[in-house]
Amino acid sequence: MTFKRPSIPMHAFRPGRWRSRWPWALVTVLMVLLIWLAAKSPGEYKLQAPTPVGTAQIEGPPWRMGNSEGRFTLTLYADLECPFCRAYFRQIKRWVSENKDVSLQWHHMPLTAHEPAASAEARLAECAAEANGNGAFWQAIEWIYAHTRADGQGLPDGLRYPYLTPAIEQCLASARPDVVIRAQTADAIKRGVAATPSVGLQDRQTNHEIILQGPIEGDALQSAMDMLSTDDQAAPPVKAPSTPDDTVGDMPK
């Protein structure tokens, strides 16, 4: 018996069919690639929370950034609607990161001229920290300063905190953050803080401390640290150009 070789039509090998299909396959691959790249892009308001230098667990309030076991504690008296505080916060945060024996401690001091926005933003930061800890507090501070219109104008209408959770909302509905803010404000006034931003510097080893009015530069802070580390008593508070004695307000740089 003789087997016949199957006959396959030659038009089956014509390249025309594949030429008509490959552009669509290329378009599909490009679309998948674009979708993947879009998913990898960071969000517009995504901010990284500052990471404390020290390894010890940090509890608050007050909340700290930097080496929590460092010899010196630098307390920043600030208002979240104060434009000078916003500029000084970036500066002092950088200085603290370069001085490993210093921790930065936040102290709320919302000014009457900036209410109710200043206290509302302070409440948000405190509730973020209550719900999610120290890192969440500094993340909230960064976000507020990045988005506030300042000088009492508050956050833009309709802008929602992107990290809001049911725990934060529950805290905001309570009086807990108000207790912290009022206590810190009263303590600042008692210590003679007359403007924001101002700083308090404490040597935890000698227990000496000093209040420095205004946005103090790094060189002056270093000199204050040297002074506090001696056995002599701390000198009287050093003041930058001040506002009238009966006024509590923004301190220009």
C-alpha cells in the first residue's frame, strides 16, 4: 500500500495573517507596561515619617525625634499655623539629625490669632500619635506643615488627612487631645515663652535648662549646650528680638 503525503495548502504559510496580528499584540504589551508603571508611582501627598535615631521605645506625649537617650533635650514650642515655625522646623530637624546627643521634643503652643485652625491641627497630630505612636505624630506634623495655608487659614477646604483611621476619628471626637494641648500651652506660658517658635534646652546630666526665645541658630544652640554642661548654674534665658511683654505671637526670623 502506498501512503500519500498529506497535502497542506501553501496559503497556510503566508505571513499576511501574522502581520495583521502583531501590532495588536504590541499595543497590549505596552498597555500592561504603562499600568504597571502607574501602580509603582508614589502618591502626590505621600510623606515618610521621620525615624527616631535611638532604638529605645518612645512614648508620649510629649513626642520625640532623634536620640531619646541623648544627653540634651531640645523642646520646640510651636504653632502649626505659624509660618516661622514651619520654616524653623525644617531647620531644627536637620540640626538634631546632625547632633546625635540631642533629642527634639514637641510642645504645642497654638496662638490665639491662629485659632481655631491651630488647635484643630494640633488635635489631629495628637490623635494620630495616640492611635499609631511616635512616628505617626511626626508624620502628621510634616503633612500639616506641607498643606496648611498658615496664619490661621488652616488646611484647604475639603482636604482630608490621608492616613485617617477609625481610631483617629474616635480620638478626635473626644476631649483627650484638648487636655494635652491645654496643659502644654499653660506650661509654656508659665515658663515665660512669649512667641513661637521658641526652644527650651535641657541638660539631662546636670539638670540645667534654659529657654531661648525665637528661632535660635545651630551655633547658638551649641554654645548653650556648652554652657549647660558646666557645673555652674544655667544663665538667664536668652531672647531673640522680642514682642511686647503682654503679647504672645509669631517670632520673625
